[in-house]
Amino acid sequence: MNYAVNTSEILVADDQEHVREALAMLLRSRGYSVRQSSSPQEALRAAEQESIELALVDMNYRRDSTSGVEGLNLIESLRQMDGTLPIVALTAWGNVDLAVNAMKSGASDFIEKPWRNDALLEKVESLVRRGREVRSQQRVSDYEKQDAQQVQMRIVPRRHIIAGSVELFGESVPLGTVGGDYFGAWQPAAESLHFCIADVSGKGTPGALIAAMLHASVSTLATSGRDARSVVAEVESILQNQLGEGHYVTMFYGALDLNTRVLEYVNAGHCPPILKHEGGMAEMLGASRPVLGLVTSQGTHPERIPLRAGDCLLLYTDGITEANDGRGEEFGEERLKPLISSTQDLQVQHGRMLQAVSQHSGGKLADDATLVLVAVR
């Protein structure tokens, strides 16, 4: 069998010098660089200081011991340091139980002593190659995750807008690295404030891709100064050929005239925003049309409602209201209503709401969670 020349650093951990030297000579003959250690402590120091691509680990470090406890502990420690490091356990011939325990502790494979040179080299080459592939995939995955997080922050950044007597604050918390929730706020003109919240069916990257498409289309339409009906109708047309079968988007889009304080809105099957008045009465802004994507709309009809000083409007996604306590009891809208107030700092209020939801669910949200507060001072 022909072996390629290697430049990998191999760690050989064995308390017997003649074993270490024999393994080092064999590995160096194939171009590997070898780092030797005679104890678990030396092996861990070497792994911390060097870029090790594979470790050959003896299971027993005392002449009077055959339990392999030190070797098992070393394998576990190496695995904690680097989850991708290939580790080969060196066991005495016929000691199957110890080999099995080594694999359970995190070893990638095992080799029995005395070994066959060609079999050992073949195994080492295979594991080094596999380890490089895993690390390469992990680097790509980490890069993609970091890139996705940056994209997510650009699509759904924290928003804080003060426009005359109206203040808006919103933030989205994705379940994973990226999410399918979307919200935005714009001032296409000095006398108007537009805001939108949407929830894409599905989680993770597929949902985030649709959310990115929403961001591109809604932002363009909102800043053009179109009314709520036109924006939602155009978004529906754009998404028509992009959403797969069975997928849909719920969406609430509002256009607030800052002079008259009349809110024109379209609720396409989204969670009904809660409008709490200064006296404490709360009303729900229910759906005015079906969700986007599942059925062909017969037309989008906007609703209009006046906002008064002291009013506070809360927009949210179902990741908030459907958060449950593990026994199936959801957080629900009724727990949200007492937390809404136009007199409190919106950012503080937002944080208290998220904290209440987190406490109810034991800190384990099952979906993306978005909250947007709009207060009329």
C-alpha cells in the first residue's frame, strides 16, 4: 500500500519509552511530525500548546494497573478540549472491554498491542483525513453561522424611533442563529410613521430566507409612501411564487398619520395587536384578511382607528403568547395586557415583558419571539 507524505502533528502518549520510540519511528517514516509524552499531564499540556491532528493514547500508565482509568480520563479530557480531534486508544491484545470503554469515553478507534505497522498507518491516515474534513466543515459552518447572524441583525435590528408625540421600540429574539420573525419601522414622510410585524411559517434558515425577502420588499414599498393596503397587496404578489406549498406569512402593517393620529392597518392573519387605552381598557386589532400565501386574496381592505394620548399599542408574534410552562399552559394575551403602559420607558417595558415570558417558559422559548411597542405620549 502506498501512503501519501503527511505533515500532521501526531501525539503519542505512552509511559513506556520503547513503545513511544517505535511508534514515533514508524509515523515519521510516513512524514508525520510526532510529539511524545510519558504521562497524561504531559499529553494534555502538549495538546494545549501544539496543533495536534491525532492522538495515540495508551490506556495504562502504571505497571501494576490494567484498569485503564488514567487512559479513559485522558481521552475524556482531550475530547473536552477538542471535539474534532481523532483519538486512538492503545489497548493490550484481547482487552475488548477496555477498548469498548475507551470508545464510550470519546475515542475514535482503538489499536491492539502489539500492532501491525500497515494496519496502524492505514488507520492513522484515515482518521487524520476524516478529522481534517470535520474541522473544515466546522469552519464553514461557523463562518456561515456568523454570516447568518450578521444578516439577521441587518434584517431585524433593534428599532427605537421618536416621531413627534409617538415613540416606537421593538426587538426580535430568534430561537436559533436566524429566525423567521420580521418587523420594521419607517418614516416615509415627516407626518407619517409606518410599521410592520410578520411571522414566516417554519423556523431557522428557510424562515430567515423568506424574512430577508420580506425585508427587501417591505422596506422598499414602505419608504415609497404607499398606503397599508397597497403595501400588503404588493408584498402578497411578490411572495406568490416564492413560498412553497403549505408555507405562509402572517403580517400586520400599520400606517400612522402623526397629525391626525389615525392608524390605518391591514392584519393578514397575524396575532391581534393589543391596543391599551389610558384608562386601562384594552382592545384587540383582529385579522382583516387571510394570511399571505395559503389562499388567493379577494382584495385587501384596510381598517382605521384613532389613537389618543396615553394609548399604547403592542405588536407581537406567537413565540410570545404560545410560550408554555412545560405543562401545556401558554403565556397568552391576558398575561400581556397588564404589562402594557404608555407611561413606562418602552425599552424597560420591553425587557420586562420578555423576562415574564422567559420565566413562564422556564427560560426555554420554542419559537422566535418579537415585541414592538408604540406609545402615544
